[in-house]
Amino acid sequence: MLDEPSLGLAPTLADQIFASIAEMKSLGITIILVEQNAQRGLECSDWGVVLDLGILRFEAPTDRILSDPRIRDLYLGKLVTGGTP
């Protein structure tokens, strides 16, 4: 079980943590991950659970969560297009 493994880390250290998680996954090790960086956490997961104030709101395979526009907009940020930098 990993609880917020990237919290407070510099981006390069967080990258190392997620690389280690991906390696453990490739070895078939089961991991329960709680992560404030939802995008990064979901990228190394097979299944995701969305909680809101402790209430289960959604659970599904990761690809379904990442492709669901409602979940993406609420928890992963809206995609902004057509603006100037």
C-alpha cells in the first residue's frame, strides 16, 4: 500500500517513484495506491476508484476513467484548446 508517494517531492524524484511503481506492476506485484496526482496514479494503474468526501462516486478500469469526460473534467482538469499561451 502506497499513500501519496509523490506528495512534496521534486518532479524528478516523483518520476523515480512512478518508475518504481511501474516496475513493480510489471513484476505482477499488486499495489494499492492513494495519490493526489490522479493523472500519474491512473497512468500506472489497471483499476481506479474515485472518492468524493469519502463517498464512492465511480470505479472502473483505468482506461475508462481516463476517457470519461465527466471524470476528466472534475478530477483531472478540463482540456483547454484555442487559447493563446
